[in-house]
Amino acid sequence: MLVQDVPRQRAQTHYMKDLLYGFQLSTMKQHWLLYTVYMSICILGIAQQVFLPYFIIYFEFYLGIKDYALLLAAILIFASLISILGGRLVDRFDKKGLLIGSIVVYLAGMMAIYLSGVGFKTFDLTAQLVTAGAAIIMMGSYLISMVVLNSAGRDLLPVSHIGVFSGIRMFFFIMIPMVAGPFIGSAIIKSSDSTYTDAFGVIQSTPIPEIYLGGTLVGLLAFIPAGIIIKAMKSDRYKNLAQPGKAHEQKNHN
């Protein structure tokens, strides 16, 4: 039998009131853990956006890999497989260890790409495989951390203001990372001593391994909100958040 949805009566709301609701200090105090989850995602997103806009350019012009399509496809496919397997772990095991572990591996992967970039003198097959392996680990662990944090955010989301917080979510997930991250990456690339000519005939600075070092340093800040989240998960009030199924079941029951 199909599950019967219970219709909810649409509340009478005001557009500007709803728009400002999520940015009010009282709202942030009331839902402080949800905003902490959003802040963790925001910081990890900024760290990713430091290098991601230049990812293909880095492979093509700094590493000298002209036929990067297959390598990039392999990275994305294997990273996706890791995230799928990691998602199954999130459904079965305590989220506290998975959250910290995925962040640690994510930053370690970025650091490994940086070290391979400055360590290898020539980017032969061995160097390419090491870089690709680090990228797979980095991308896969990032996706796992997003699974953990998004599941926690879902369970903390107030039912009465789902639409409002969907907009707030985009503010932290997309707007801030896609503004701050590329700005940091661009500032780092300005120190590059090599250039390339882009598709429009404009001479650009070549992305350098330091963008991954910059992303790693930014990502270290994520341990602050992540630590707060884990501490909250150990408390009686939020302990069920460590088990997404139980938290979601309790939320629906309430």
C-alpha cells in the first residue's frame, strides 16, 4: 500500500518577514546547531572552491596533461563510488567519527596533491597516477562529509520554516563558497611565474600547487564548527543526530 501523505495547511506569511527571519539573531540562537552545520559546509565549500575553478587548467597547463579527459572522468567516477560506499557507512555507523575522519582525509588529499605538484620534477605516468589517486581520495571524502553534514542539517531543519531555511542553505552552500573560494585561489595564482593563453587569446597566470595548500589551510577552520557539532551529538538532546535513521524517525514521530 502507498503511504498517505497528510496535507498541511499553508500558513499566511509575508515575503520580507520570511526573508529576514533566517538572518535574525534570535533565529540563529534558537537554531544554533543548524547554523553550525551550515558553517561547516560553508568552510569546506570555500576550501574546495579555492582550487576547483582551476582544476582542469591545473592538469592541462601546470601538469602538462593534454589528454586529461579520461583521467578526469576516472577521478569523478571513483570519487562518486567512494561517496556511495561512504553513504552506506553513514546509514549504519555513528556519524561523529565519520565526520571528523572524512574531513581529515579530505584535507590530506588536498595536501597530497600539493606535495605531488611541488615534489615531482617531471609529470610522468607515476606522477599522474599519484595525483589522480590523491584527487579521488580528496573528492570522495569531501562527498562523504557532505552526506554526514546534510543528514544532520535535514534532521535539525524546523518543519515550520523549511522554505526559509532552503534559501539560507543556498547562502551558505553556494553563494559564500563561490565568492570567497575563487577569490582566494586567484590571489594565490597571481604569484605564479608561468602563463598560458586561454581560449580567448588572453594570457593568464598558470594555476600552481599552492592553491591546494591554500584550500587545506582554509579547510582546517572546519574543525571548529565540526568539533561543536560532535560535542552536541554527545549530549542527551542531540545524541540521536549521530544515527540519521533514528533522528529522522524521532523527528517524524514528533
